[in-house]
Amino acid sequence: MRNFNISLVPTKIEYTSKLMKIDGIKIRTDSNGGTETYDQTLYLNRNYSINKYQLFNDFTIDYTRILKIDMNSFFDDQRSKIKTEALFNVLKVPGQINQSDESFTFQYIPKYLNIDSWLSPKFTYNPKYKWKRNRSINI
């Protein structure tokens, strides 16, 4: 019990946010209608991760979340406040979430009673969750 500690702060916290504006033109041949389509999209990708959060000496947690957000409703809005807030405000999710990925890793390596010197046990639980919006249905 003398080496028992509780950590309240993870070893590494990361947050990245990327705003992508895509302008494109699709030109169909005459046999396919001969149309030109102008495509303008605005996407926001966010990545959160908390790594090596060692709650106890023998229990570690890792967490990652990735969000892909469609911000087409803000495409024509030229105010920089909305775009700056979308990049830096972690708590606010502007636009419509198209995809969300989450993964956890819980790892337990028991070290009591000197069990690790002769058995080396390691228990890992790694759930992953993925949700993706069906883009063919308009609501």
C-alpha cells in the first residue's frame, strides 16, 4: 500500500481542429447530359485525445474522439467569428455532425502481492464506437 497513488491529470491531452473549404466543378460529357455542377463544401474535423491517464499505479486509460462536421450552412457567411469559434471552442459543435468515432482503452496490470514477478498478467479492454450519418436521406 505504500506505493499507492491516484493521479488526477492525464499525461498527454491533445486537441486538433481543421477547417476545410472545398470548391469544385463537375463537368459531365454530352452523353451524360453535358451539365456543369459547382460544388462548395465546408468541413470541420476535430480530434480529441487523452493518453496515458494513469488513474492508479496499475490502471491506465486512453480516450480518442474524432468528429467530422458538415458546415455548409455557414459556407456563405463571411464573418470570421463563426469560423474562429468553430476552430477553438471545444464545447460548441457548429453545423451537422456527419461522423463520430470514439475509442477507449482500459488497461489493468496488477502488481499487488508481487504477482507480476512470476505471472505478468495484463488485462485490456478496448471498445470502439462509430456512427455515420446516412447522406442519402434528407430530413
